[in-house]
Amino acid sequence: MKPISEIAKQIGIDTHYIESYGKYKAKLEPELMEQWQHKPDGKLVLVTAINPTPSGEGKTLTSIGLAQSLHALGTRAIAALREPSLGPCFGMKGGATGSGQAQIVPADDINLHFTGDIHAISSAHNLLAAMIDNHMYHGNELRIDPKRMTWKRTVDMNDRSLRNIVTGLGSGNGDVRESGYLITSASEVMAILCLSEHMTDLKERLARIMIGYSYDGTPVTASELKAVEGMAILLRDAIKPNLVQTLEGTPVILHGGPFANIAHGCSSVIGTKTALKLADVVVTEAGFGAELGAEKFFDIKCRQSGLTPSAAVLVVTVKALKYNGQHAETGQPTDPTEVDAMATLRQGMANLHRHIRNLQSFGVPVMVAINHFTGDTEQELELIQAECSHLGVPAAISRVWAEGSAGGEAMARQLLDLLETAPQAFTPLYENECSLTNKIERIITSIYGGEGAVYSPAALRTLEQLEAEGFGHLPVCMAKTPYSFTDQPRLLGAPTGFTIQVSRVSLSAGAGFVVVETGNTMTMPGLPRVPAAERMQIDANGHIDGLF
Amino acid sequence: MKPISEIAKQIGIDTHYIESYGKYKAKLEPELMEQWQHKPDGKLVLVTAINPTPSGEGKTLTSIGLAQSLHALGTRAIAALREPSLGPCFGMKGGATGSGQAQIVPADDINLHFTGDIHAISSAHNLLAAMIDNHMYHGNELRIDPKRMTWKRTVDMNDRSLRNIVTGLGSGNGDVRESGYLITSASEVMAILCLSEHMTDLKERLARIMIGYSYDGTPVTASELKAVEGMAILLRDAIKPNLVQTLEGTPVILHGGPFANIAHGCSSVIGTKTALKLADVVVTEAGFGAELGAEKFFDIKCRQSGLTPSAAVLVVTVKALKYNGQHAETGQPTDPTEVDAMATLRQGMANLHRHIRNLQSFGVPVMVAINHFTGDTEQELELIQAECSHLGVPAAISRVWAEGSAGGEAMARQLLDLLETAPQAFTPLYENECSLTNKIERIITSIYGGEGAVYSPAALRTLEQLEAEGFGHLPVCMAKTPYSFTDQPRLLGAPTGFTIQVSRVSLSAGAGFVVVETGNTMTMPGLPRVPAAERMQIDANGHIDGLF
């Protein structure tokens, strides 16, 4: 690892504008953006994926590797990515800093408390919660209806027992009422931080947070509870983007990590815009497959911030194409030994087709990155390349896990070529002026390939109410299974003729979107029977083993 | 402010051994202690106080000012103090970084998230909580009795609604049971961190944490839940002491901040021992008045760690002496305009006497620091000085709030003289071998001046059980009102003929003490009607106003 001050210097940042957290992490001061506001922006590249298998297809890995490869070719490149959440590290999976030869370092630090952003978000969220209950305890002047108080508490921990709780028991401890915890990445404060342009915007968004309704049905906001300044004070440092590096010394801006279901799943706007001032090519990613991640990246993050993506890199794997191929017909997995591997792969291509067509429909040039796994055969890789060629889409095999930048050179060259030559005409899917139901329908028919939505009575009522209250101009944020274009995790490939069941609609007024839930959305994970925490170790000198 | 690397250099620390958090905060690497273990220790000075008024008498202020004054006189001095908790900053009081000309800086940073220690402690505590509930959810192999599970959750926030809660409601979310939250400074993990000598000791202490009992009455520990490594990993950086400075550039080690009621209320052993290697005089403090703070400092912190205090500085104020004088007779406040100020002050001296005698009984040389307030008259100050002179105890007026080091010069000179000349023979109050009830009685009769203890049946049962389980050798940690020598907050001065009601006894096996509660101990504060959070502001450039 190089000292972080050296990485900063490499991209033209004076040490005056960085605040080091140890030798290998730093925060970038907001003055940097003010100073550089007239500098031209670099090009923004989104890394997304086809519908994944449950183990994931390597979007973060590919993003890191792609930035490394661009860097190795002499391009001024930065990866602008999400910072990992601490809670899940102790549960099922390891960290979220890549793997093999495409990693962000120092990985232990980043996967643990990093620079404290997520703890700061938890504190800000929980300060509002405490101030709401305290307001009600001291006379409830705003006449908040406890049955319609929707603001929960948050913690960065997988803790299923906190999903639904009752608070305020005992004498002198406030009113008894139902509540619950979200994991911090699901907090609206996280989404707000990630969509804010600067401190003033952050405060305006925090002020708009709707925590519930009064007895007479009026919305109650964080502003009315006088919680905004305290929350913003707690977020003073968290709003500053973090600078780290890859194993190969490529600069990485890691900032923010909102959930990809009830939030938009993208790293921060401030981080992305800072990176665009510092580099010629900025590689970023969005959570889940492209029908969720890319759609939200385009329709929420780019719409709100005015960002224009110059290209999309669609990550595919042989295993995900086969997975989509196997399940496509029946919705049930077939024994893989009984089926012809190539036929299954071919059948899965329908998923790839639809994602490519979707990305192109936003006016964004597309290329395919085939993330290579050890067991993949030449025949399989060639089939995917042939298919892409047939569709007129450039494709490259990425071996960044095994080889680092060398394994991504072909991919990087193709991307640079695409950025140079492909015509660009980015437009979001819908206009702000469309009604909320229109926006939902557009996403389902144009992106998912379905027939339309079926709304629960409660969802319809909320949609009507939100239109009436003046929130109809907001984009929608779809919360859906990431495994399928439909709302059924087993309906893989490229299904048609389906409808999407909209179960629940809610407002994230501060973040600036309307959340549309299909089915039950998990906002607080549990720990597995043997949590990852049981397999970790730390020695007398503080060296950690098994964290990720 | 000087760059923190310069402060480090000033006390002989190579930059190799510091990890900067921004320009003005740093953590000290454990290798530093290994390297310096054969260096002789400096002298350790405890700052404590008489029984305070509810607004406090300025122990932290005096500690900071005293270190500044020693430093100004050319003595190699360091203050080793507690780090402030974030939650209370948004409630009633401001920060805990001193005030006037005796402050620790950067105060905003220190009062906010600082270097993340307290968040790390919350995470470690809550990981254990999640792992306990998860263990019970997945079959409860250890047969933990949910009714006897005592490990709560924690958050660094004043939130009364979380004092008593019910968790695990709803399908698939574990078992429904009663639980609650502590503020993080009340977490046993905080006490453990503050009493640990190094990472190995920390892990051994975490392993001993008792989270409750199984159905057959066997104690269940964090070790059996396999939570120790994960917790220790979360505390990897929190265990390292933090280096900051005063307004005058005096080095300060701020590390740990346990509650002074159900815990021992002292900054970390690691921080104190590090400071002793770096300085000739180390100024530290203990929470509350001397009958609680100093007693626990001597009988818990010094006993466990082998530290030897060289002197105690007893902080008195005219207002606290008068407060003790007014309430002394009736237990009710008298209208101050109706009484003779000097007579009241004279009456309050009984409180000072008893604290001096107590400190002397530990074999520790004592001096008195009269913390000067603007309204104090010459006559009042002279009376206190005359009284101390009569008792043969050196006394100095401290004006560090108004004048910084200049205002503490007399106090510093007297302390240096005391350290030079006074005979030292520190011994704790009781032997490990005394029974738990013996220890409690000794504290009540020798220190509080009372007749003995009256135990609730539950407390007696727990004491017997703890003796039977082999915990009788541990020191006791008294949780009592800080306003009186008795357990009645209104019985001021130096009462006699009272007994102490012991309501509840519990074990902090990892911290290594038995908590003895008198009355109800508050471990989760609430917010006041108008929380401090409502009066704070942050501007577009991130400048904060009104945090402390």
C-alpha cells in the first residue's frame, strides 16, 4: 500500500484538502469541490449485471478490476463505490472489498468501522427517533399519532430480534408502542446522505423526512421536531467522501452504502461528482441486477443529481446464464447433471438480451464483461462472445480476480474504445410529470417485460394520498427480488405475460423517492446458524484472520 | 492547535507509533508500550472532589488546567482523562472537554464521534446480544433461560423509550422476551476496555462476561457463545489510547469513559500506563465525589492494574461547601438570602474534612484545589485556606478557567512540592480475601461514615450465590447518589448514624467487580423537554455552534 497522501497527490489533491484516518484512509474536504467546480468532468461508467445467482456475479470485483486495468493503461481512472456495512460481515458473507487480485485496501479497516460514516448515520437516525419519543413524552405538542409514527430505530448489526419490538415499557419511560429496527444501510438517512450535493442540501433533505402523521392526518417532519441541526452535526464528517486504493494503487472513492431494495443502492453523489473532477474515467456500480440497479441509478441518482452516464458495463457469468437457463422454463431448478450445459447456457441468453436492450433504451452505450470463473470452458465463453457479437455489443473476458489489471486489459481497452466512439443520448425512462402509477407501469412494461401492476388496496390508497399531498413528481424506487425480472425469485430467464404485485407504498421524502414494495422487503437481516463471527480470529498483536 | 504529530514528537513518540485521525487526533500503537516497558514510570496524581452540587465542581477543568500549569512550569506532564459520551451532548449538558482557558481540543470532534471508540464498544456489545438471541433462535443448545438472560443492548444516545422493551415480536423473529438498552458508557464492554492491559487481557475479560443462566442454573458466558473473537475484532482500534492536546498544547490522553455508578468511572488503564511512560507527572480523574470516585480508583483500577497513586488533588468550590452547609442539618435547602454566607460555608467544611481524612486513610498525600468562581469573596477563599492549613493540608486557589496555566501555577507548584516531600504508602481499603459483605461494610463505615448496610433479600441472595460461585475475591463497585455520603441525595455535609440500603447486587465478571446498587441506578438517561440538540447549529461549511 502507498501512503494515502501519495495516492491523493497522484490525482492532484493537495494534502491540505485531505484528512487522514491512519496512513491508508482519508476524507476529502468539501473545499476541494468548491475549488474545482469549473474543471470539466470525466466520463461516468456504470457497472451492472444480469440477474444474479444467490452468490453474486462479481460487480464490485469487476468495478475494482476495471479501474485497475484503466489505471494500468495510463488512463486517469477512479472507482467510486459503496462502503461496506459492518453488520453483514458477522453474519453470512464476508466483506465487500473485492477479492483475489482486485481488492480495495486496507480491507480489514474498510470492512470494520472504516471512517465511522455508518455509525454517524445510525446516530443521526437514532437522535431523531429519541427526539420523537421525547416530544411525545413531554406533552406531544405536534399531536403525533403513535399508531401512525413510522420512523424506526437503526443499528449496523444483523439482529432479527429487533425487527419488531415494543418500546416505552415501565413507569416514566414514555408511551408503550410498537416499533422496530432497520439495519443502517436501510435507513432513509443513508439514502439522503448518498443523494445530497452538499451540507445545505443534506439539511434540506433531513428537514423533509416524514416521520408519520398527526391525529388530524397532517404529515409530521423532522424539521418540526427541530432535529435537523443535531442530525446534520452528527453527519458533519460522514458527508465527506473517503479515499482509499486498490491492491495496485488505483484511487478509490468509497462513500455511502444504501440498500438496493427500499433505497437506490448507489454510492454517494458527492463521491461520484468528486471523482469526476479528479479522473477522466470514473467506474461506479449499482446494487442487484440491471433491471433494479441500473434503472434506479438512471432514474433516481442521475435524475436528481444531473449526472450523465457515458457507458454501462454489464457483468455476466457462465454460472448466472446457466442458472437463468435452468430455471427459465419451469421455475424449478433442474439437476444440472441431467441437462446439456451448452443448451442451458444458450437458454439463459434471453436474460442477457433483455438487460442489454434495457440499458440501450436509456441511450447508454453498453458493453459486456464476462467475469471468468475457473471452471468455465472455452466453448462456453466463446458462445457468450458470439452472442454479443451477434447483438452488436462489444464483449470482453475479465480475469481480474486471478490476474488483476492484466486480466482486465481487454475489457478496459474495449471500454475506452466505446467511450471514444459510441453515440450517447442518455434519457431517463420517464418524466417527473408522469403520475406515480404511470411510472410504476413504465418500469414494469419497458424494463421488466411484464404486463403491468396489481396493487393492494393499501398501496393504491397510499399512491392516491401521495399524489394528493404533492409527492407525485418524485421518482419511484422499486423493491423487488433481484433474482428475476418478475416479483417471483424462481421465474428466471426472460419471462413474459406476468404482472407485478405491489403490496406497499411509502414515502422517503428526504431521499426524494417513493418506495414501491412487491412482497415483503427484508430491512433487518438475521444471523445464520453459525455466524461468520464464530470463524474469525484476532491475535495478541491485533492481526485479524477470517473477517472477509 | 499544533499538528498532533508535533505533540507526539514533543513527548518523544516517533510518528511511526501514531495513527493520525485528521490533523489533531491520533491513536497510539501498542508497540509503543512494548518498546518502552523498561522505562521508569512517572508519578500518578488523582483529581477528585468533595460531594458536588448538581452542576459539578470542575474536576475535568481542574485536571486539564493542572496539566497545563505543570507543563508551563517545564514539567513533563500529561493529562489522562475520560473521553466524552456523545449521547448526553444532545440532552442536558454540553460536552466534557473542559471550558474557558482550560480545554481539550479539537472539542467539537472529541464531543462528537472522536476516533470511534464508543461506537466500536456499542457494536461489540450488540454483536454479543445478537449472537445470544440467534443462539436461542437456532435451537438454544446452551439451554439459556430467557427469564434469566441479563445482557441488554446498548446505544450512545439518551433515549428513555428504550429502557424497557420487548423484542422478538412477529413470526420468524425469535422468542418474545423482555429486554432493554443501556447507554454505552454503562456497558460492561466499556468497563472491560478500560481495565484491560492489552489485547490478550481484553479477550480473556470478554470471555468471562456472564450473560445469564441456563435452565439448570449454570452461568453462561460470552466465551460459550463464541462471541469473543468477533467482539475483540470490533475493538481492535478502540483499545488504542487517543492523543490530543489542551488549548496550550499540553498532551492529553483521552481513552474510555465508563459510568461512575454501575462501573468504576475512570479512564483506561492502557491510557494511564502509556501516559506514565511518557511523562513525569500524569494527572487523571475519577467520576463523582471522592467517596465514590477515589474509592473506586484506588480499590478497583489501582488494585487490578498495580498502579500506585502518588498524590490526590481534592477539588472544592465555595458553592459546593455552602451547598453542603445549607443542606447539612435538615436535609432541606434553606433560602440562601436568609442565612449567613460565612456560617453556611463553615458548616459545609465537615464534608471537606471527611473527604481529606478518607483520602489520607489510603496512604495518599492530599492537597486541596479551590476552583475559583467569579462570585467568590476573598473572605470565603481565606476561610477555606485557613481550614486546610489548620488540617495540615496544602491548598491553592485555581483560576485555570479564567487564566489557563497562569491561574494554576500556585496549585502546580504545591503539587510538585507535595510529590517531592510527602511520604507515600498507598494501600487499598480492603484485601481481596475479605468477603463481599465485609468489603461493603468497610466502605460504608470507613469511607462514608455510616453504621453499616441493610440488604434487600434479593441482594443478600445474590451475594451468597456469588461467594458460592467463587466471585467473593472481587472488589465491589458501589452505585450510590454522588451528592451525599449516604444513599439519600439530600443528606449533605458529613452525616453520621445512617445505614445504606443495598437494593441489588450483580456481577460484572469481565470487568472484574461486583456491582452493589443502593436505590435505582439510571443506566439510560432521557432527553429533557428542550434537548440541547435543538439549540445547536451547523452552517454550510460545517462549522458547528452550540455543541458544548
